[in-house]
Amino acid sequence: MDAISIRSSGTAAHKVEAELRRAIVTLALPPGTRLSEQEIAERHGVSRQPVREALIGLARTRLVEILPQRGTIVVKISVRKMMEARFVREAVETAVARRAAAAFDPAARHRLDDLLQLQVSAAERGEHETFQRYDEMFHMALAQGAGCGLAWQAIADIKAHMDRACHLTLPGAMAPLVAQHRAIVAAIDRQDGDAAAEAMRVHLSEILRALPKVEAEFPDLFE
């Protein structure tokens, strides 16, 4: 395979992996779904090689399990993995919030206002998937504005274990989440690092309050 083919395969694999990840996180592909390389390749108009690479990537982040002779299956939501992911995410993002309060890029600050308004609009329309996308962009913009975009990249994979459960809680949680985002931004604007870190900690603890209810309501989705 020449260099151009390798790059093309890598690009296709990345795109397929991103789209499959989104479908898994939003539960369009619920736990227990069997994934066919051939069907995915036909749907995306690619060969089976980039699909295989995409599935290996998803298996690496433990969103799917590749079973010899049995195929690939979307794994159930693991509360243990969620708690581990939340622990790491809190450690990273409270540090990001504290750093953002010390110095924040003005252009990124305007971006936060835009994303907050987009979240409000999505919440008013009841568009859960759109809201979740803007929520992710908000946290990414925070890290970038604080000058530590790599911090977001470091947690991008593990946060997927929280995202599926978060998606289940969104119908009644969008307005409170916007309020929590506003509290984080307000603390950053005051340059209050302790308050910004605490507001982020409270925000990331929301899933802990909602988890027992969604686990009881959707037992088949959880390990």
C-alpha cells in the first residue's frame, strides 16, 4: 500500500470511527447491537479495511468488543468505567477551569457565549443530541481558551463512557446543565479559580445524582 493509500485509509477509518462513536453515545446503536464490517462499509461507501480499523479503535476505548468467530458487539454501559472516567475527567477539567480563571483567551470567551445560546435553543426545541454536541463543544472551548487544548484530547476517549448515560438523563437535565455552565463562566469572569473549579466539580457530579434513576429505568442497557 503506497503512502497516499495509507493516508486515505486512515482518513476514512477516522471518519467511520467518529460516526460510529456518535451513534453509540446517542444510543442509536444500543448495547448488544452486532456490527457488521460489510454493512458498515456499504453504508459509508468504503472498503472493509477502514471499517476494521475503526472497530479496533472503538474496541481500544472499550465501547465495542470484538469476539473471535462471533463478530463485534456494542458493549453495555459499565457503571464502574463511568465512575473511573468521571474521576479522571473531574481531575482534568477542574484544573482547566482554575487555569481559565487565571487567564482566558478573549476570542474563546465570546465562543462560550455563542455556545451557551445554542444550548438554550437546543433545550427549548428538545433536541437532545444537538444539545449534547454543543455541551461537548463548550468544554472543548474552555480547554482551548485556557491554553490547554491537549487536556481535552486526553479525556476525549474516556468521556464516552459517561456520555451514553448522560444522553439518557438529558430530557429533564438540559436547563440545569446550562445553568451550571453559566456558573462556571461567571467564576472565570470573576477570575475566581476556586469557584470555577468547584462549579466544574458540581457540574460533573450531575450524572451521579441522575444515575440511580436511569439505571433503574433502563436496566437492559447496563452491565
